Amino acid sequence: MSDSKMDQLKKAQAEWEQRMIAGEKKVPQRDGCFTTLSDMEVPLLSTPADLEASGFDYMRDLGFPGEFPYTRGVQRNMYRGKLWTMRQFAGFSSAKETNERFKMLLEQGQNGLSTAFDMPTLMGYDADSPKSKGEVGKCGVAVSSLEDMEELYAGIPLGDVTTSMTINGPAIVILAMYFAVADKQGVPHHKVKGTLQNDILKEYIAQKEWLFPVKHAVDLVTDTIEFCTKEYPNWNTVSISGYHIREAGATAVQELAFTLADGLGYVEECLKRGMKIDDFAPRLSFFFDVHNDFFEEIAKFRAARRIWARLMRERYGAKDPKSLMLRTHAQTAGVSLTAQQPYNNIVRVAVQALAGILGGTNSLHTNSMDETLALPTQESVMIALRTQQIIAEESGVANIADPLGGSYFVEALTNRVEKDALDYIRRIDEMGGIVAAIENGFPQAEIANSAYHFQRQLEAKQKVMVGVNKYKAPEAKRMDTLYIDRSVEKNQIQKLAELRTKRSPQAYAETIRKVREAAVAGQNLCGPIGEAVKAYATLQEVCDTLRGVYGEYRETGSF
């Protein structure tokens, strides 16, 4: 727009605003502040003038889908070529029962698996550990050994199905088990495709499921990136996760900034090992939350792709276009689900899913309506999956790439999110990087302050949660939820006892010794751990070996 046209627009807008002010007594306006969920001010009207300050340039800031800076998506024809992967999170009770749920989801049109593990597994303990009592199979599937992993994926061709596994502290051990199953199926390494979450930095920031001190934990993540880059070229070695950061109470900007900062931290560690940016960066992936504020979430996804592309090119000199592409999985916001009036959650999830899709996600999990009460039932899982399928097949939104691109409001909001996120990244850089920032408690304190601020807003009814602080209703009869019988724990303990009697004690002892020696020597542990799990060393036996070398992490209070 020419300067004269812009001046005319600004003058006309000012006159319109004056007419509106003059007629305010006749024009009703709802009470309250008009801000995003993260408290960014929302204008009544957005025009090209909102983009003027940033010097908005179409080719520089938007371009085309599948081309730098990827604001409009990482594929040229987006969902016309391939719909986003519908990857419903599943895992409960035993490996056998979860395997049955996997097969049901695949039969119903899901095109990727996503595995949830129980708390003992997430913390590197076997089902027979005293620390596991009462938790086996409760919040995910129990996996203590390669035998469990074999049962978990029995009858599922790992060369054809992509699998995501949500685990971090002991991720290197679980990955070794998965690769061992693929080997037993005879799947060539290049055909094994999927994603390991493996993002330990966000554990120290938000989720708190860690095993080892920060340096050693980051080394294990780097081991997997280095190993898979050479041996499993189509495996996504780490899913850099903002989801748990957002669930802990971060704003959209904080989620974006701290997630990208974590990604930069892993990039730096790989470069220190002498790896080349274009060798490993294409297999880095991301995982974001999709919260309630429709336009803010769309802007977040678009800003994320643009920031990452520019950082990879300008800071690290990446040349391969795949190194510049931020590929992301998304999940609707678990923290937004309510136990009050749980059927409302179906609507929340549908709106959030639509925002993730309009934001250009590559993969999506839609939460089930009863997940705030328990692990989901099969019926609620089916509703969540059908939500994605209805959006994909009936709404028409999959027919066009980035349909909100060019919206004055969406572009201005994308610019605002990008600017504020980059300011956080600059501050983290000045602290010496994300590891130093975590050790200083910076992201933890920022998130805690945001969570407290939002809770105060809810209590003051400045923000609304339907059914909780507004539109309350008498509680209906409690819905049926999934129950995990305690026999699961008993059966898992019995299976472990039998496993230890039938495995080769010599092979077990020898491979565990090699794991310990490699850890002491600071060598890449993927190979030794792979041999140990094939000898049926259990998850805890491997993790305890590493605990004996590295020690355990204890968080110090910082605020």
C-alpha cells in the first residue's frame, strides 16, 4: 500500500473510531478486557495499518507453502497431498491390552501410533520396584523389558506404521527396545519411522520426570541423535516439546520461546560433537499444545515455523531445506479439560483441533472428554478420533493451505508472538543458553508467575472457564471411567520374575558391564544399551547402572 493510501486509511479509521465513541451510549459493549488467553490486547478492528510498523513484506514474511520462511506450512500442497497424521495417544494397563487398543485405532482410520507409558516406566523403574507400587499400568502402559515391548507391538508391522513414544528420562532404553523389536520383525533400519519425545530439558523446566543430572541427561539425548543420524535416518530423534511447558501454566509466547530455546540447546550440543547441522537437523521435530484461544494458537504455529527457519539459516548456516522446516505434532490442551460438565470438553477439543489444523500442524492428537477423570474409555477415544476425521472430511478446511494467511489480525498477531518470543530467546542467549537458564531457574519462575496470574484471573472471573466459574450447573451423575485392575501389577511382577529365571545370566551380566564401562568412559551409549536390552536386561537394571555412574538429579528451590 502506498504512503498516501496508508495515510488515507489511517484518517478514515480515526474518523470511524470517533463516530463509534460518539455513539457509545447507543452501541452496547460487553464488560471485560478484550485480550488473548495470554493477555495480549486484541483490537476491535485490524487493518493494514497494524502491519505497517513491522514493515510487513509478503515474500519476506510469508512466501509460499513449502518454501522459506515456511510461515504458511512446510508442505507445498499441505493437506491436499496428505492429511495430517491422526495420532491418538494410547497406553494403559498391560502391553497386551494396549496392543488391542492400538489395533482398534488403526482399524478405525488412525494412521500413526502414539504410546503413553506408566509412571514407573517414565521414571526408569520396573513394575516390581517398591517405588512402583500402586502405579503400574495406571497412567500408561507398563514396559519393564524387551519382552513387554515385543508384546506391545505384536502383529503391528513397524516398517509400515509410524510410532511416537512419549518418554524422556529413560528414553534411550525404550528406544533400544523398540529398535530391537523392529530388528526381530526384519525391518530395514531406513524403514523404521517414528518419533521419540526424548526432550529432557523441558522436564527440568516443567514436567519434572527426570533421572540424572542435567549434563548427563542432555548427553544421552545427544547420543540418540548421533546414533540415529547414522543408523536410523528416518527416525525423529527428539520431539522438542512445548506441550508440557504450556500445561504447567506458560503463556503461548513462553511455550514457543522456551521450546525453541530447548531446540537450540540440542543443536549446540550436537555441533560440539562435530556433527554437521544438515546431517541431524532434518530429523528434529516439535510438539506443541493447542489451547483455547483460537487465533493466538494459529499465530503461534505460524510464528514457530518462521522463527526456526530463520534461526537455522542465519545462526547455523543450514543449507538443506529440511533443516529449516519446523515439523510439529500437536495435542489439544489437557489442562483446559474440566471435570465439571465433562461433555463440554468435546466442544473445546473440536475448536482446539481446528486451530491446530489451520495453524498447519503435521500431526494431531485430540484429547478425550473424560481424560480429566481417568485414562479414556474406548468410546471417548472414538469420539476424539472422529472429531479429527469430521474436520478432515466434512469441513473443507483441508482443501486450502493457510486459509487465514493475509488476515490483518492473524498476520499482526503472528508478528507480535514472534517478536515477544525472540525477546525471550535473546534473554536466554545472554544467560549462556537454555541449560544455564534452567539451572538459574529462569523459565521455571516465568511459568510459575504466569500460572499464578491466570489462576487469579479465573478466580476474579476476568477469564472464563465454562462450567467452572461461569454457567455452573448441578453436577450430573458421574460418567463411567476406565478402571485399571490391581491384577495388572501382580501379573507384571510375575512376568519379570519368570524373565529373570529364563534369560542368560552370562549375557545379562556382560552387557550390563559394558553399559557401565561406556558410561564411565563418556562413550555413546546407544550400542551398549541396545545389546543389554536384547539380553533382556530390564529397564530399571539399565537405568540403575547409569544412576550408579551419573548420580540422580535433585531440584533446588529457586523461587
